[in-house]
Amino acid sequence: MSPELREAALLLLGCPEVPVQQALALHLLGRLRADGYAVTCAGNPAVLQLLRVSDPGRHYIGPAIEIERCIGELAEGKRAPALCVAFAHSDAGLTFAATARHLLPEARFVLLVFGREAEALAEEATFPCEKIVEKAVHNPTRLKRRIDEVFAWSA
Amino acid sequence: MVCVEDMPCEVIFSRASFAECREHVERHCPRYCHVDPGFRLFDSYLIGVPPIAIGVDGDAVLFPYTKPCHGTFLLRIEDAGEAARLASRCRDRKTG
């Protein structure tokens, strides 16, 4: 029986060109759901289709929304998740994350910064958040380990 | 609702960083203002790192527009109504 879903969470996904994002998004979807979160994914049409195709039985992915529409709903107060996890491997990803952080001042906000320029990019993220930074591109293992530590899934 | 992508516009910068767009607006637009993310402009909600700089040059409005896979574009759209709406918020451009 599925656990009762208690709180809303939002995964804010960036451009899918860096492979680790896909694996980590599915990992987070599974783990957060097991923790009782009702998770919505926001991203561009390509990234949402990648997730849907990867999960034909819909074991992990739930509601999904196009990212600009999601930002609009946050701005209008129609959506107020208790947790937001934002993926950023580019200036654009960081820009969307900064927007979501501003619109969700009360939420727990976890920023995953990855890709070849992760360290330089992370320095640009000056808004309040829990930052996880790894140069991961193809191999998600270290980033997954860091995520599991932050969410206390390591044990 | 009119989508920004359907409006006739001039692309000042494409695939730029958000900071480059902000600096251009503050240095080159006769008047500009700062707004927060989620500010409504042309029936869209602005995406950006606060403060977001919006420029006004006559009847034209210059603003950043970010797409996840393509970075930030600095767009210029002629719209007297939006320019007038922003006028009271604006200050003169930075010099020096």
C-alpha cells in the first residue's frame, strides 16, 4: 500500500543535456515519495518526456508541469511546496532556481549544482539554500551520495 | 494572452548570462527599473536572479527572457502601454 502523501515537493529540472540529471531525478522521485512527499516535476517538454519514457509503469513520476507555467503558478500563489529541489548546470538553470527561491521564501530549498563548471556556477548562487556541488556529468554516484546525506537517506 | 515568443521583438543578446543582460540594461537604456522574479510583463512572469533590470527606451521595453536549454535572451519590444506602465518605477541610467 502506498504511504500517505503528506507534503508537496517540487523538482525543478534544467535542460536535460547533462546525463546525471535524469538518474538523480528518478532517484529523488522514488526516495521523496517513500518519505511521504507528493512530488511534482517541472521542466521543459523534453526533460518531462525523458522522465515519462523512463518510467512506463508510473512508479516514480507523478504530476508534471511545464516550467514557465510552474513559475507562473508559484507567482500567483497557486502552488506552495514545502520542499523544492532545483537542478542547475548552467546560468539558465541557476536563473530558474533563483526565481523559484524568491517565490518560495518559506520552503526548504536544495540546490544541486553539477556539470563541468559546477564550482564556478555554485559561487554565483548567492541566495539562501542548501547547496550540493559536484562536477558530475556522466556518473551520478558521488552526487547521489551527497543527496542521500542531505536527506538522511545514507543509513 | 499574448505569448512573448509570438510578439515581434528585437533580440539584443542571445544565449547570454543573466548578469550580462542586467548590466547592458543598466548601462545602455536611458531609463531602467529593478523588479523581482515573478513580475508580470507582457502577460508573462519574469524569470531571473533578483534584482531583474528592465529598460525603457522611448516606447520600447528591454527585458531578459530565459529558456532552460538556450540561456538568457535580452529582448526589445515596442509597446507604448507597457513602457508607460513602467515609467513611474524607472530611474535614469548608470553613468561612468
